[in-house]
Amino acid sequence: MRIATWNVNSITARLPRLLAWLESSGTDVLCIQETKCAAEQFPADALREIGYESAVHATGRWNGVALVSRVGLADVVEGLADGPEYDGAQEPRAISATCGPVRVWSVYVPNGREIEHPHYGYKLRWFEALRKAVAEDAGGTRPFAVLGDFNVAPTDDDVWDPALFEGATHVTPAERAALAALREEGLSDVMPRPLKYDRPYTFWDYRELRFPKNKGMRIDLVYGNAPFVAAVEDSYVDREERKGKGASDHAPVVVDLAV
């Protein structure tokens, strides 16, 4: 079974690439973030034509998450129980479902913007709500994983130049502590192979030729419970999908499971 996560940075802009990638990669389940479309605008028909069911939690604007599967899609849950609000509403940043033998979450963690910004505190509260929401499944016997854009680099090795991020979000002790608290619920970081260079970055800013220079970050993560991790046969960053015209600024992270 092949599971992947990909922040597509607008599914409308990326649809031809997404459809081609699903068919060529043989992916069974894809967790999608940053759909940037309302649920009724999601291209479920186009995905159905190539054999994928869809579950979507999106309202347009800058958020939105989805799951697409060709091995089943059951017990869908949208959002986080008791999740925090921002600007008076819960944003569409999490969706979960059972896909064949595996339970998965697709998450798009708030960016945080700046340390002094209200969005940063919202990000930490959101992480705590996520931790509580996944605790039961994380400790269970069924393979389970939380996949997505976590907007945190777990260690300094996951940033091309840590010195440039001093005083900025994505690398602060509080954000990394939130990741650690999530792992303490029984989850482990499934480290992908980079395919090229020595670090498995998943995100490269569009500015300043950062992708050709490999000035990236690893912020798209796969956190699996013990049964999930035991089934992992391989994991890698599909860096090729970051190349060329019309690419997202994130690359897919792919995990192969013996289930």
C-alpha cells in the first residue's frame, strides 16, 4: 500500500499535475493540504474518473484539506473536536478517514506567521487540540498516521540554514515541543529518503531560486503509530514533482507499507 502527503498549494492550479502524478506514482491514498477551494469546487469528478474517492474539508480562501483513496474511504471525520477558532471560526485544517487497513489524518497546521502575532498562539493551541484528537488512535493496534504540512521543522538539520530562522516561526522551542508532545502519544517520525542531496527537504520557497540551490525545509511530515511504523518498507520525497512550470512549492512525501 502506498500512502502520500502533498501540500498542493491550490488544487485548481495543480490539477493536471496531480492527476498525472497519481496515475504514474501508483499512490493508493493521498493526503492533500492547501486546496484553496470550497468543498463544492473540489475536483471530485476528475479524481473519480481515475479511480479515487474523495473526502474534503474546505471553505475556500487559504486553507482546505482532503483525502483521496482508491482502497476505500470510511468513517470520515472533519476538523478537530474542541479545536480552537481563529477570527471567530474553526478553519478547515484536518480530516481523517479509514482507508483499507489504515486510519489516516491529513493536516494543515497553522503557519503561525510571527512569534508576536495572534496566529502563533493559535498554532500552539491547534497543536494541543490535534494531540488530544489523535491520542486514542495513536495508541491503538491498527496502523495509524498523521500526515501533512506541519509548518514546523523538527530539528535544525531540517532547515537549510538555521541561523536565518533565528527569531522566526517554524523552528521555535514551543513549536518543536508541540511536535514532541504529539510523538509522546505513541507516534514516530517516519523519515523519508531525499533521493538527491543529503537532506530530505519537502518545501522550497519560490523566491531566490531556493529550489535549484536546495535551500529548503522539512516541514511535511508523516507521524505513525507503532503498527504503522512496523509496516513501513520505504519512504521518500518525490523531489521531481517540485520541478518545472506550475509546481507547488512542496514536494510529495511517499510511504510504502506492507499491509
